[in-house]
Amino acid sequence: MNRPRLEIRLCRLLTVIGLILLVYAALVLASDWLPVDFWMSLSQLFSGQDRDAYYKIVEVGGRERYEVTALVLGFSLIVLAIMCRARVRT
């Protein structure tokens, strides 16, 4: 395999990983504004539990902010992929 093809594949891989991280971060950040009923009905859809179950929702004290890390890493990988593509084209 010659070098430009390998670099193009690396650029595509970086782009895909960056997009996956951005989508993950966007979903986690958006989930803070979705109602609890939405998540309960979604989890019951896949788990097969009855609708009469009661869930107590409590706030976690030391919640980590993984979505911010994923967001920054996703943007960084996409910028790196753009720079890689520019280098391959020259």
C-alpha cells in the first residue's frame, strides 16, 4: 500500500472517530434537557419492564463531565483530519 492511500485512510478514520465523539457529546448534553418520562419510556421499551414501576430520580453529587472531554477531543480530531487532508493534497 502506498503512503498517500494510508494517509487518506488515517484522515478518514480520524474524521469518523471525531464525529462519533461529537455525536456522543451532543446526546449526553441534550439528555440534560429531556424529561425523565422520556428516558423511562425508552428504557422500558428495551428492558420489557412493566409501566407501573416507580423510579426515584436522585442527583449525583460528584458527576463527571465526560461529554465536555468528548466534545473537545472530537473537535480536535476533526481539525487534525482537516490538516491531514490538506497535507496529503499538497
